[in-house]
Amino acid sequence: MAKTTPGEFIKQVKAEGAKVVWPSRQETISTAIFVGILMLILSIFFLGIDTLFGAVMQWLLTLA
């Protein structure tokens, strides 16, 4: 493997950085809203599952 000089490495990093396509402000806002809504839905779902399993475990422990 050929060694890369620090100067060449910096040039390569700058060249790769120039290829990055950043999302627009609107894309960022809509993605953030989507993530927030999905997080809320999933947290409610897992709260329900946890509550259900907790109730089942409590019921099973009363049988013992």
C-alpha cells in the first residue's frame, strides 16, 4: 500500500467534502418532524407493551 503524505490526505479530504450534498432547510425540518412523531408513536407502543407484560407477570405471580 502506498503511503499518502499529509498534504495529499488533506486534498483528498477536501475533494470528498466537496461531494457532500446537504439537505435543504425544508427537508431537515420535515425529517425532524417525522422523527419526532415516530418517536412519540413508538414510545406509546412500547409503554403499552411494557404495561401489558407487567400486568401479565403480576397476574402470573399471584398464581404461585
